[in-house]
Amino acid sequence: MEIKVAEARNAALYIDNTTIEGRIAEIDNNGGKIYFELAVGSPFSTAEMGKRAELFFEQGNNRYFIAGKIFFQPPSRVIITPETDAEIDKRAEKRNETPSLPATISYVHGVFHKKHMVKATVMNLCLKGARVETSEALATDMAYEIEIFFPFHHASLEFRASFAVKNCSHYRNIFIHGISFTDIGPESGAHLKKYLFGEKKKF
């Protein structure tokens, strides 16, 4: 879809676990770059340069997101080099953006039921599912398991769940999957809630 600067609203960058507000200031269609103007007092620092981030914005009646690398342009702009096309955010439940959370996906493959492991990055997460990036495509008719270690204070919370792939898109050598959890054990469920909402949340 075409991003129209004059119509893009409520723009924000998600870097690691930080949300940075601002606005889309300019689109360089020839160079494939997006210029994001930081809001006054934004927590962005030069240490973020070269990281991957997600840009969320609203246009028309939809909310969109684009993933890409970011670079700082003094005094108050961030240059985003997109690695994905703009996609509609169809999530029914609000997710926590976690663009640097590593995970391991496993599945049984072949006649001899050999276990295959795939490295992944969790981009966002909620109680029902997540969006993950991998270097290979995952099939929609396979049974998978994901393992994540959530950083929580000075501890690491182990999370395991079976999941189904709901959708898949790709850009160059990056595959982006929407996944839905199908089976979560009690301990993993408690760790997920603790990571998402903190230990004071009552359920």
C-alpha cells in the first residue's frame, strides 16, 4: 500500500521494549526510506542505530506496521530502511512489542521423526499468540513448539507452547509468521502472564 504522509496518523516506533512517539515526516520512494520525526523529549539515543524496529501508524480506517533498520539523522529524525512491506495490523488483542526477544521453534520432520530446530525472533506477543520472524518458511499444516526465555528482573522465565501458523509473509530472506498458541502448560501460562503484565496482576 502507498503511505501518504498527510494522512498517516498516530505514528510510533517500537524498539526493543520502548515505544517512541512521533510522526512520519517524509517518504523517499526512490531510495526506499521513511523519515520519522521524533516527538520532543523522546528517549531515542544513538545507541539504537542499526537496530531493527517496527513503525506503526494509522491511515484511513486501518492500522499498519512496517519493520526495518533505523538510523539517526540529527537533530530529531530517524531514517527507517524498510525490510517488509506495509501490512495491516489485524490483531484482535493488543500485543506487547518485543522485537529483540530470541526464541527456538521445533518440529518433528521426516519418516524417522527427526526433531528440527529453527531460530526465531519474537516481534510481538500476547496471551493468545505472537508474531515471529525466521529465516525459513513455516508450514500452516504442521505442529510446532516454541521455547522462549522471558527476561524478568534478574531472572529468566521459561515458556513453552504448541502453536499453529495462521499466516506467513516474507521480504527478501525474512519470513514473518502470525502464530496462535494451541497448548500452554500451567507453569508456562503463569510465566507468560507475569512477563506481559507483571507479578502484581491478578487473574
